[in-house]
Amino acid sequence: MPRALIVIDLQIDFCPGGALAVQGGDEIVAPVNALMDGVDAVILTQDWHPADHASFADTHPGAAPFSQVQMPYGPQVLWPAHCVIGSKGAAFHPGLATDRADLILRKGFRRGIDSYSAFFENDRTTPTGLAGYLRERGIDQLTLAGLALDFCVGWSAMDAARLGFQVQVIQDACRAIDTGGSLQAAQDGMRRAGVHLA
Ligand code: VGL
Ligand code: ZN
């Protein structure tokens, strides 16, 4: 029963001082590194957006950060510009043990579509390829941690459970953005999908 640790978006822009800072984001670096012991594979995801990405409030004249718009694929929260390709803020937190990663998966690199989940973009149909990678390696159990619990971790966990993986989320090794009830919604959704919230 091989197990992978998937560390979601533990990047400078999601940590205090970053462009889309998650409160306490830097506090999870040590617990995340510790989780790398005792798994068969370590996978890191990296939010990776072009400078004019459709999920950025700046891309929509007059729109405020954290407001919602309708995209061709459904509702989308507009964020402050973050994790721009090649920028310092898109780099991993310097304390993260990136040398231990087997795979670094980038997501959100298409201008017109956001990708919270490590498995599908926000149209919910375009795959990232991660499920195939895990299956080819015979990995059926997943431990998830990272940022943010109510967006990229939550969406990844729900997708993974629906795809048939056994999924646990280590909440102590996550932090949340918590905008507009998003944390409660994500926790409810994860439980309904059969994710184990540890
Ligand atoms: C994330 C909002 C926008 C995340 C990424 O990593 O949770 N949230 N992009
Ligand atoms: Zn993003």
C-alpha cells in the first residue's frame, strides 16, 4: 500500500509577507518536512501563473480582490496577483526540503483558467496528469498538507478521493485563507467525499 505525501503550494507568496499571505503559512514548514519521513514518494505542487492570469483581480478592470466573477467554466474568486511565473514569490519557502521531492507539479499556468486542485483545473475536466503518475507508480494512499486548506488542499483532497485514492489531510500541517465561509465549506466537502481529516 504505497503512500505519497503531496505538499500543496508551500510558496513564498502564500506565507506571511507574500502577495496572498495565509496566516501562519510559514508555521507548517517544519511539520511538512517531518511528514516526508515514512512515505514512499514526495510530491510538491507549485502555483505558477502568467502575469496576466484570469484569476488575478488586476486582470479585470474595476474588480476587487476576493470578489467573485463568472468565468466560462463557472464562478471564480479573484485574487491579488500571486505566484507569477519565475518571480521570487512563486519560489518554495526556503525552509521546505525540496531536495526530497520526486516530482514537482506546476499548475495554473494557462492564462484563461485557474487550477486549485492538483488533479484537475477549475473547469473540473482538464487533468494535470497527476492521477496517471500516481497510478503508474502504484500509489493508492495519499497524505495531503500545505496551503491553503480551504482552496488548493481541499480541492485536491476531494478530487483524489473521487478518483479512488485513500486520502488523509493533516490539518496541523495546513493553514486556511477562510474567505466567505470557505473553510467550513471545504471541511464539509472533504468529509462528504470520504477524506479523513486528521
Ligand atoms: C491558492 C488561491 C489562488 C491555494 C492558489 O494555493 O490555495 N489559492 N491560488
Ligand atoms: Zn493561484
